[in-house]
Amino acid sequence: MTVTLADVAARAQVSPATVSRVLNGNYPVAAATRERVLKAVDELDYVLNGPASSLAAATSDLVGVLVNDIADPFFGIMASAVQAEIVGPGGRAGGERLAVVCNTGGLPERELTYLTLLQRQRAAAVVLTGGAVENEEHIAAVAAKLRRLTEAGTRVVLCGRPPVPDTDTVALTFDNRGGARQLTEHLLSLGHRRIGYVAGPEERTTTRHRLEGHREALAGAGGPTPDDLVVHGPYDRASGYTATRELLGRAPDLTALVAANDTVALGACAALREAGLRIPEDVSVAGFDDLPFSVDAVPALTTVRLPLSEAAARAGRIAMDREAAPEGGVDEVRGELMVRGSTGVPREA
Amino acid sequence: MTVTLADVAARAQVSPATVSRVLNGNYPVAAATRERVLKAVDELDYVLNGPASSLAAATSDLVGVLVNDIADPFFGIMASAVQAEIVGPGGRAGGERLAVVCNTGGLPERELTYLTLLQRQRAAAVVLTGGAVENEEHIAAVAAKLRRLTEAGTRVVLCGRPPVPDTDTVALTFDNRGGARQLTEHLLSLGHRRIGYVAGPEERTTTRHRLEGHREALAGAGGPTPDDLVVHGPYDRASGYTATRELLGRAPDLTALVAANDTVALGACAALREAGLRIPEDVSVAGFDDLPFSVDAVPALTTVRLPLSEAAARAGRIAMDREAAPEGGVDEVRGELMVRGSTGVPREA
DNA sequence: TTGAAAGCGTTACCAA
DNA sequence: TTGGTAACGCTTTCAA
């Protein structure tokens, strides 16, 4: 029924081994033979059997990309950049490698399930993006999984989450703490004193680091952090909306708002507008990330050195090429966090 | 080195065949035996070899999802919804199936390359999302590919693009023409007469259908379509920005603007703001799609019957289950197009 | 309900 | 440079 390597070999009058060699281009093959083979491939409209190939070669051309939420442009950009990098040399459309994008929803179980699924597929590489869940048990489970993956030859790259000790993985991290500090310091320098903070979900590295940076800035300005001005919630628009309403209820006098990411910032803006407040005249809003739509909602505040897409592209490159990785397997590449915001001086300040 | 089915069989004191049956749950296996096998699987930390399994079974648990631009939230939402539906029964995290998201960038070659790659992987199903390129040669090539895929047992679902004749595929289409007509009619009813139109890229079904709807509405209002008020460009933010500046240059008197999609609308808004115009006081903006961020940029205008995510989820369901498909292989499911907009009465109208 | 064994289509090693 | 041929690890008849 379906055309196999043997059929091609027969038609080209060569052995299956030769056809395989031509297709993989790993071994030297006489030009004439190669032509004959390619012609046969074309005539028979032959398509390699991936599973068979992967079985024999003990590796596949699949690259897993774990994201917290593919519907969030932040991860869409990451996935896109990684995918662009994993294509084979020559940048031929689609390349050889296929990106398997896995939506974890930020759920620990799903993260593990997907890693197992990718292990099952004998994925060539796996890129884990976004903040990690900070739960001791889960961290250990993930570490164990990653260890098993790397032992099986799968390359693992972490992008936006802390390195995992004792694993042959490479981590590319963002300066969440520093970015948050700068952001809040900037607001403080403008005279803001009552600053609300819409934080991400609990038990997440990004949430914690950004919040720590925020607190550092406040502490530096002399004041302690008013805990009633911090509200946690998921990294989505609805959460930004809800949290902002909550904050406005608690502190009608706040003049600035920091959102844990751009998507959350959008929800915050919506809540502020609904409350009749003008941005940034009444309340300044600042968010992280570097999503295109935030340019409209929240004009740029701080420039960044390593755009999100470039960071992700780099992760993709590392996944494909050990050489691209920093020296030492488990190293850390410092990126810069994106910081955007719409800022103004506080009312009566 | 790595644990195989045989190892599990040995430890559980059964034949490999039995282990396979337990793992796949397709054949009846004595409860006691099953327990013993699962125990062995657990103890050995066994992970099935996907490629080997796919080779033997002649099908994989991979589902391809072709999107034009994964960084665009529109497709992110689609990919997300499809992925949520293709997980195995019980909705277990990650399920059995893996979504392979392929970024075509709207390029015909890449679309074909990805289809070949998925064919090579013996994908269980393929979902093509978004508008199709209207190029005779390409259409024929895609049709041929899809035919080959379905013949090989791969289920193919089209979501947001026209059916492909003579193929065993299912299409789920949106009413692009009708949506566009309604949108423009709405603007006309508000008194707008000079309406700019930022169209999508040429040779794309969505571009053509939406533009046709727009022209129908204008024609219905008596006037011919002023061609100088239509500018084409890619479906991205930059294009919306550029096109809007172009339109403002050509017709400083326009009071409304229709953007081919939400992402384009954002760019349009940015250009308008930059020009010192207020939305919707000076210029009304309307866009398609149903992206969360557009709620901020462009308040809702028209409600919709079938939200984008639900449409995509349905496509995912059809991909997995022939029963979910409309009667007749090549049928058409009518969805409703998302229409959003920020509208106001025209200046001095 | 379970086992034996024949593939599934490549790859890669060993010869030639 | 090319061919022969064992694996690769699983699924799936066919028997028992």
C-alpha cells in the first residue's frame, strides 16, 4: 500500500541502506546514485516513516515546548521564536524538526505528564518556558524527570525559570527581581507613595521574585511594604481586573499600580477605566513583559536589552546546539526583564 | 539500558503481549494480571517507546495544528482550544495526544512542508486554522496532500477556511462576508459615510470575504466603494499602523475605520492616537475576532453566537471523533464571526 | 484470558 | 562508495 524505503531502493536500483543515506545526508554517496535515488523518491512520492526512523535511530525530530498558557501572547511569542530556531540548517520552511507545544496551564501535574509524553516520544529537546511552581515535592519530581530525559539524550533548556541543580540542563533566566525593583523605584521617583501591586499566583518563581524586587524598592525608600496593597491572582486579564477593583476598594487613594505582567495590566486598566479613573492622569499603571498590545494600553517606560523573542530564540538555539550554551552545563544566562508602563505624576503631588 | 516492554513482562511474569494489552486497555485482561503488570511498570519506571508503538500500530498520537501565526492571540486561542479537546477521555492532564503546533507564517510552502512533516509522523489528525491562501496551484497542492493524509488514516479538519472539494475532510467555516457586512452597515446606520478599510493580505480567503461584505454594505447604501479607502497589508499590528497613516493621508475626513482583524485594529488605534485623534469621538474603529485585549482598545460592538474558542474546540472534537462531524464528510458548519468595535457618531454628522 | 511469533520500516554496523 | 542484515521495541493476529 504505502510506499516504503525498499520500494524506492528497488526503483533506484540501490540498497535500502543507500536510500537511507541519501535521505539523511550523513554519509557520502556518489552524486549519480544520489540523483537516481532522489528521482525515485520523487516519482514514487515517497514520505519517510517517522516512527520507524525514530525507532531505529533512537531519537525523534520532535522538540517539546512547555508553556503555561499558549493563549497568552507572551508564550505565543516564545513558542514562535523557539520554533523559528529549531528548523534545520538552511532555515528551510518547516525544517526537519517539529515543535510540540504543550499547554500546562501552570498546573504541576500537567507539566509532569507532558514531560513523560515527550520522553515517550524520545523528543530531541525540551524547552520549558515561564516561571516555575515553587513546591518542594514538584520541584523534586521535575528534576528527576529532567534527569531521566537528559540521560536519554534529550536536550533540556529552561527559559525564564531558575536552573535545576544536578541536571545537565541549561537555564536562561530573566532578572525579575531587578526589573521589579527598577519599576517601583521609577514610580517612587515620580512621587508616588501609595502603589498597588497586582501579583501573580502564589508559589511561582516569577511572582515571588518580582514581588521581592518591588518590596526592595519600597524598603529602600524608607517605608515598609503595606501588605494590604498587594493582591495575588492568576496571570490573566480577569485577575488583573478583579484585583484592581479589590485594591481600589481598599485604598481609594492609590496613585500607581504595578501589574505582575502585561496581560494582568490590561485587566487592571479595564477596571480603572470602569471606575472612571484616567490612565495615567489619575492612576499610573506599569506592567512587565513586552507584548505588542501593551504598547497601546501602557506606553513604554523602560527599554530592555534582550527582547522576549530574542531570549526565546536563544533558548531554541541552545536546545539544538550544545555549542550555543554557556560553558558548563547548568549555567545561567542573564537576560533583561521587559518593563513597560504608563507613568505620570501622582494626583496632588 | 532503557527499560522495555520485555523487562516489564519479565518482572510481571507475563508475556509482552499482555503488557501491551494492559497499557493500551483495548483487550480484556484479568484484574490480577493487570495489577501485577501495572506494579511492574511502576517499579521499573517504565515509559512506553512512542516511535516503536507508532510503527507497529501504524498511527501516532500526534495531532497537528497549523496556524498562521502562533504569536497572534487569535491563533493562540485556537491552538489552546484544540489542544484541550484532543486529550484522551477523562480529560486527564496532557492526555495521550500531543498537539504539534506548526507556524506557517501564512506561507504556502511552509504549509505544505508542515503537512508533509505531519504525514511523515503519521499524525492521528490535522487541524488547519485560519484563512487559506487563494492561489490555484497552491490550493491544488494542498488538496492533493490532504487527500493523501486522509487516505493514510489521518483525520483532517479545516477551521476558518473553505471546504476542500473531493476530500474526506470536514470544514468549520465562519461567516466572514456576513460579519463584515453587518459591521459596515452598523457604521453606516450611525451616519458614517467616509469609512476607511484596512484589509488583510491579498490572496487570502478571509481578506476577500470580509472585503466583499464591506462592499456589499456600501453598495446597499447606494454608494460605490471608494477604492482609495481600502489598503491591504499583513494581519499584524504594524500593518494596521502603517495602513491607517496611509488612509489618514488620503482621506483626512474619514470618520470610521474597519480593520480586518483585532491585531490590525490595535495598530490602527495607535496610529490614530499618534495623529491626535480620539477614539471613538473623532474616528470610530471596528475590528473582527474576539481577542481579550481588544476589549480595552475597542469596546464591544456586536455580540457573537459562536465564540472563537468554542469554534476551535469543536474543530478539535471533530478531529478526534468522526461522530462529532456534521453528516457527510465534506460538510460545512456555519459559525458566527466575531465583530467588535468602538463606535460613535461621526464628527459633524 | 494469555502466549508465541511474525511483522512494522528504518538505521547503522560490518563487509565488500 | 555500496550492500547485506541484524537490531530497534512494540502491536497484533493466530493458537492454545
